[in-house]
Amino acid sequence: MAANEHKNLSDANRHNPLGFEIATNETVLSKSIGSGSTDTDGTLSWQSKAVMGVSQYKMQGYCVSGTANYKYGEDLQDTKSPYEMTDDYGTSVVADGSLNPSNIFRIGQGIVVPEASKVVLIKGHLSCNSTNAVTLAICKGIPNPSSTSAIVPTVIDEIIVTSSDGSNQTLMAIAETTITGADILAGDIIFPMIRQNASTGSTIYFNVTIQTTTF
């Protein structure tokens, strides 16, 4: 009888976990919270990978004069940091410019990512008092502790938003799930840049949450 114990069965003869056949793809088996004081009375359930190992990073800011060139956030010492974005990146293409390590490190909205992960969602709102399209770029800088050379940021994703009525009272939804460069490593600094696709000097506001997963 001992030979028939589960631990002695070959892999082909072991059954799948409870509910496997009807579980949705991209899910993992978990145990619910339950209600007992011993924390052992939960039930098995299949949960989406999207809610496992998830981190969320909030970014918000404003630009008082949108231009065709990207702008990025003020230095930490500026009195309007971390929200105001007036520093000119010098180009409308992220890959065509660069920032000194100190610039990236001191951006008030910069977030140091604590673990290797993947961006799966960028969600939030943007407003602009012009009907000219606005591009919000979520970027990452990869610091090199042995170098003082300028860093070319990498685009995680660029999101183009257009106001229907040119009013800052109207919020345009952002819900981006197709991410251009989703992978980020522990220690990467992520930060936003913003530009207007025509140089009109418009005022732009944005508020987004960036969701990452370790799966």
C-alpha cells in the first residue's frame, strides 16, 4: 500500500489541483482569508496573476507652458517640486536627449523601483486647456554608480491624449495596458516627462498610477 502514496506516484499519475480544469488562464491557486481565529479555515480559489505581487507607484504633476520639446520635473530644491515640470529636455524624442545622473536623481517625481518587475498598467487622468495633443512619457533612468556620464532615459511608455474641448475642467482618461518597454530592474529610477505635439504654451495636469507585477 505504501507504494501507492501520493509522493511515490509518477508525475503523469498525479492529479491537478482542485478546480484546475475550469480555472481561467493566467491565474494562480491561493487561499482566501477565512474567518476563524487560527487563520487556517480559508478556502482554495484561483486568483488572477495581475493581483499577485503587485506594486503601485503614483505620479502627478503639471506644466504651465507645454512645448514641442519634452519637459521634466523640477529639482528637489525648487519650491514647486515635485509637481511642476518646466525643465526643457531639449528634444521631442526621449532617445535623442540625455540627463546628468544628478538631474535624474533629483527629479521630485522620480521613484526608485525596489525590485525587478514589469509594468502592466498605467491608469489615471490628464487635462489640458488646448485641443492640441499631449504626450505623457513614463521613462526610466538606469544609474551607473561608477560613472558620471549623462544617461539616456528609456521609454517605458508614451501615451498620447487629446482634449475634446480644450478645458482643464475636462478629464481625459488614461488606461494603458500595452506597454512599450515594460521591464524594469531593481534600482531603476522611473519618472514622467510631458510635451505638447504643437508648441502652444498650454497648461497641462496629469495624475496617474503605474502598476507593476513581479510575475
